[in-house]
Amino acid sequence: MRLALMLLMLTVLSTGQVLASSGTETDIATDVETDTHGAPGDEEAIEEPDEIRMLTAARAGLHGSAYWLVENVDGWFGERPFDEGGRVSGSLRVRGLYREDDGFSNDVRYRLRVQMPNVSETAYIFLGRDNEEELVRDESGTFARSQLLLPESGSDDQTFFAGIGYLLRDNLDLRLGVRSGYKLFAQARYRKIWWLTDDANLEFRQTLFLAVDQGLGTTSALDYAYALTPRTAFRWRNSVTLSTETDGAGWSTSLGLFQAFGRERKLSLEVLAGGETDAPVPTREYGVRSIWSQPVYRDWVIGELILGHFWPREDDDLERDRTWAAGLGVEMQF
């Protein structure tokens, strides 16, 4: 635990970047005994190790600096106090990955989303650094490269971005942003949930996007969830992306069981597959993945362990490879 906290603390103290938040997913099996994150700096004054005090101070500093910046920018647009509808929230995630066929890699993301009352009660600002393709296509985090334990290049795959979003309705918003300093992108995002029974729901998400270097396209996601017990759920999650810059449709699917143990401890086991319809090898990879997550300090430092075994195949390979993969991550919420 101390090693993970020290790694996160060093990243906090050395990172001056601000990243953005993505959408959330609906869980049908809810956790009990879930704590509400207190405001940074509100922790009880108890004797703690030096690294814990530094981590707590770093968290308070991250929130305080973001709050100060956003509050001042909001003041440019009116005289309404920021605490009347203003909101600042974010998270910092540090993750190390190992994959037999690709070796070691790491991933650092710092996400921030704010709402400013003098701008609009229905508008929000997002900014940060993320995988460029996943950002534009608004792909589900379930099928993110980091969750699939695939390596990324910080300079080639990830990008800084900023933008503004506007909520037309609770389940419909528009976003306009810029990435890599000059590349514009726009999105229209729709979300709808149908409760089929008291224990089952179907969630549909649709994103239309237009972006420099990515063209015009759409990402569709359809997820089915069924609560087997109050703490156990079955989920079937699917995503398909079409764009003018690709020949076929990129697709991903996942079948899994999810178990909650209380106190925000969760375990999942999934079977996954993904590929592209018009590629020489339509199924790029399939495999199994298990994820364990739990708080490692209070309720705002979350640890995550991912283990997977995959069968990838490149277009010019005659047979599939077999590879083990693992990931260890720590996320601090503020």
C-alpha cells in the first residue's frame, strides 16, 4: 500500500497538467456502505505517516488550485458567487502495465470537469489529456486501451484537449473542443436507459463526431445489465464505431460478472473480443480479463489490479499469439 501511495504522491507533486473527464457508466448492482468524498482538507486531524500527510496536502492543493482558477475565470462573466452552482471535481490516475508481447508501459491521466454558474447552469468546461482516438470517438472506458492492457505512446496516442459542453437535456449534450493545440472536434451525445424489469436495464449511447484527421463518424454503444443478487450483476456491453476515415466498422463486445463486496471493493471477470469488419483479420483479439478494485486510503484513493490473458492476431500473422498481461493502478479523487 505504501509503495502505491508514494507512486501516486510523486506523480501529484510532479504533474502540472490538467486533463478532462469522460462520461459515466450506470451500475445496476449497487454497493452498500459507500462513503461520500469529503472536501479536500476536511480530514480529521489525526497522527499519520509523513507520506500520508503529503498525499493529503497534495490532494488539497490540486483541488484548491483548480477551484481558485475556475472561480476567477467564472468571475469574468458575471457577479454571481461561484458557490451558488459552481462545481469542480477531478481525479488523478497512475497505472503501470505489462504485456508479454509488448513489455512494460505506464499511463498517467488527470481528469477535471467544472461547471461555472456565471457561464450557464447547463454548460460545463472540460480539459485535459487522453487517448486521442478514444476522446474523439467517445468510446466506452470498458474498451479503452489502458483497460485492455494495451501499450500507449504518450506522444503518439495521447493528446491535450479543452472544450465546452452544453446540456440540451439530461440525456443529450453538445461538445466543442480542440486537441493537440489546433485540431477541432465536435460531438453530439445521447443516452437512454430502459428498465426492462426491476432487476434488468438496457442502456443505449450514441455519439456523432466530426473532427480533423478523424472525419465524420458515429459510435453506438448498447449495454445490458441484470442484477442476479443485490451485489452480483451480469453485463453484456457492446460498441461499434463507423467513420469516413475507416473502411469497416470497429467493434468491441464484453460478457462479464461483477461482484460488489461493500466498502467500494469490486471484482469482475469478463470475456472480451474486438476487431474491424473489413480487416483481413476481422477479430483482432479476444481474451479474458479480471479486475479487482478497492480503496487503499479513505474513500478517495482507489487501487486497481487487472489481470488478463489474450489471443491477438495481426493482419500478416498466420496464427494467433497467446499473451499474459497485468496492470496495477492507483486513482486519487478530489
